[in-house]
Amino acid sequence: MAGKPWWQTGVIYQIYPRSFADADGDGTGDLRGVISRLDYLNDGTPRSLGVDAIWLSPFFPSPGFDFGYDVSDYCGIDPLFGTMADFDTLVAEAHRRGIRIVLDLVLNHTSHLHPWFIESRSARENPKRDWYLWQDPGCFGGAPNNWESVFGGKAWKWEPKTRQYYFHMFLEQQPDLNWRNPGVRKSAMDVFRFWLDRGVDGFRLDVANAYFKDSMLRSNPPALGIRGYERQRHVYDKDQPELLGVYREIRSILDSCGDRMAVGEIMGGMAEAVRYSRGGLLSLAFNFEFTDQRWSPRAFVKKIVAFEQALAGEGWPCYVLSNHDIPRHATRYGGRWTEARAKVAAAMLLTLRGTPFMYFGEEIGMRDGKIARAQIQDPPGKRYWPLYKGRDACRTPLPWNAFPGAGFTTGQPWLPLNPDFRKVNVGAQQEDPDSVLSLYRKMIWLRKKTPALQVGDFLAIGKSSDRALAYLRQTKSQTVLVALNFFDSACNLALKESLPAGSWRLLLSTHSADGAEPPAADRGIRLRPHEACIWEKT
Ligand code: GLC
């Protein structure tokens, strides 16, 4: 698409490297595994998925307390995942296929085993002391304030040796950096430059709006919630004004290298996502209100329209349904209709105005795995079981085929394969024209050749309904209509706007083309059970 950057027109696919493909048989996915599957992702033909970029969750050296989100060297590769040579090969091989590479930078905190923190905790006089958030005890010798860890418990850890507390928003093995220290800021910017020089095309910024905390360390006011972190309003431990200057600096580094991007993982909801992506501060920001919706067209359209209005044309939306932190949407929404709903969800995600982010496995309608208590690896899962079982279930290995090891590994997988992997796997869906995978492929390739779907305006046209959703995507020269029936009975969706005059040509349906009824102004849009249809005005 002339004039629009790739990260607006393209589809971005998240790979959780531990679980994607294991080339060396140790049971954990690795970079060579990813390289071996690049043709599946995009070989330049509609036989492949056709994604435009991959976002790789962290593969940097890490003791693995938070499975790589605790980094001990920002410019290296953990031997578990391979070598720098493997990484360079991955970049070259991906680029050869037109696939961009997005890295996950975890710069809010480091691992407690990062050399910076080892130095910092060694003595109060150490030059790196101020690189982290060290504090004397508060009144009565307790923690400096009431801040809670996202993963449970107090966010301050007492260090007897130097008689101060340090702050950790996540695990105590993940101390938060002090972004007000110029050395920290410079070192972080050098990390961006290091990877840009190696050919990386963009970054996902982990907990991007928590880099700064209130300089006076004021306690957060209370809120209604179940777990500790949710029982506070996070006024003082994120969203501080200094953030904007850092984003501008990141922006200028990215801009100096051409069309590189940054997408922020923004803690909070739409308001925060909008604040940081308006005006192109961050290229994109995740709006997690979208993932919180129940399976209801009315609920989704409300969020879409609100996001469109709040961005007011000054930022580019992006949409995501699943990631490595939340239950997969096939599980959240599927019930008895996993496949049918996975298709409707895909048709929505891939036709909205905004960059679609996919999570590996959603293209086969993969559900969460089954994790017995003894198999739990995720720290918050261990801590809160059975109230909260952690994130392992959405991180189980991708089944490539029905053989032992599922084509994922020749060894013992690090998390159990899904019980249904013999049925739900890539191989089983590859040649089946009606599979979820085939629909994803068709949708993504259709999107590539349909400017209205990539960049066209969005206009909801169906009367607000609890069954179905319809919208137009329009450029000056093309009008496309998307209609989605969320449920398992046929429905007739009345129109609230008049249909643009003309006749309609079916571009794609989840059902047989024969039975698809073209939309008409008087009778509205008729949809078969769980049907998703895309029409173009001729
Ligand atoms: C982000 C990551 C999550 C991780 C946390 C701490 O929310 O997505 O997986 O545990 O940051 O780094």
C-alpha cells in the first residue's frame, strides 16, 4: 500500500519462542525452530499464512523466573534459544520472505541477575546503586508505601545487607529500573540501537507505561478488586509525565532508521492506549479493553467505535484477541462452537481498521491446554492457585501434526501438549479448505489485495444487535462490507445507515458461496449460522 507504513497495513504474528518449534529436541522451542517454519508463516504464496511480521517474545539471556521477561543481558541470546548467528540467520531468512522482525524489549525491569542489579545491590555507594529504586523504610520500619506487585504481595523487597528496600512491580527477581537515572536511560536507548543495527524492524515495549513511578513515591488510593494489585488505583506507580520524553527519544531513534515501529504493552485500558499512540508517539498501543469483551457483537462494536473516536484520526488502532498473558480466545469464546467462533473472530480481527496482532496457534483455533497443579510453571499461578491458575495454559506448544511430540519436539515438551493435539494441529488443517487455518490464510491474503480492508475508513452500519455485526470499510475507490453472525442460528441484520447504491460481489464467506445472500437496503443482511461474509461494491 503506497504511502502507508507496513505496521499499519500488515498483520503481525506473535511467537512465544518456547512453544513454537523445537529444532534441537530439548523440549523447548528455539530460534532454529522458528527459521524452519518461516515458509509456513509466509512463503510469498497463499499456500502460507501470509503474515507480514513476527513479534518474538523474549529470547535474551535470562534465569527464567518469568520465562524470559526477566532479562540478564539485553544484547545476547539465551543458549536455550540458540546463538547470535542463529538470530542473524533468522533476520536474513525472514526478510528474504518479506517478514519483518519485532523484538520484545523488557525495559521496565531487569532480572535480579543482570550485572547492573548485582552491582547495584552490592553496596549503597556503588555507582549503579541509583539505577534501581532503593528506599529507606517508611514509618514504623515498614515498606516505603502501599504499592503492590502485579504478581502478588508487596512490591518492596527488604535487602538486609544494605538495609534498604528495592521496588519490583512483578517478581522480586525482577527489580524495576530507575528511569530518572541518565545512565539507565542511555543504556536503554543503546539497546534499541544495538538491535536496529542488526536489522530488527520494530519493538514491542513490555509494560511500556510503567517506566516511571511518582518521584515522591506516594501511596496509591484504594479501588474495588479481588487480588492485591487490583485493589488499588494505579495513580502513582505508572503513567508519569516523564514517559512522554522517553517515547519521543525512542521515536527519534526509530525514525532515524526508516520505517521502524514500536508497539506499547500499555497497562490500563483504552484511555491510556490512546494517550500514548495519538500523534504517533508510539506507533501502536494495545487496548486491552478489547480482549475483555464477552462474545457479543454489541460489546465489540462499542469498543471499536470508542477507540476510533478517541484516536480521532491522530493515531492508528491495533487489535488483539489473544496473547501469552491471557486465556486464548478460542477458549474464552469457543464453548461448543470453537471452530465456528474462531472463524468469526478471525474475520473480525482481520477486517477492522487497525493493525491485527495474532497469537501463534490462533490460526488453528487452538484452545488453552490442560495444566495439572503439579505442572504449573508460571509464578503467579503457583502463588494464587486455585483462584488463579497462571498463564501456562495459553503457552502450550503449537501442534504441527498428530505424531508423538506433535512435530513440535522430538523430546519431552516443556509444557504438556494439548489433549486434542491429534485432532487440532496444523497438518490436519493444511489441506482442509474449511479449516480455521484455511480461513485465516484466505482472509490474510484477501486483506493484502484489498486496500479498503487495509486502510479504509470504518463505519458500523448494522442496527445495534446482540446477534450480528456489520460494517463498511471504505477508501475513495473501494467499498467493502463485512457482516458477521456471532451465533448458531440464522439472522437478519437490519441496517441503520442506508447501503451505498450498487451491487455487491462476494469476496469471501465462511460458508458456501452459493447460499450467500447479497445485502439489500430493504431487507438488510441475511446471514447463516456463524457466517462471516465480505462483499465488495461493484
Ligand atoms: C508483561 C508481559 C508478561 C510479563 C510481565 C513482566 O506484562 O507480557 O508476560 O510477565 O510483563 O515482565
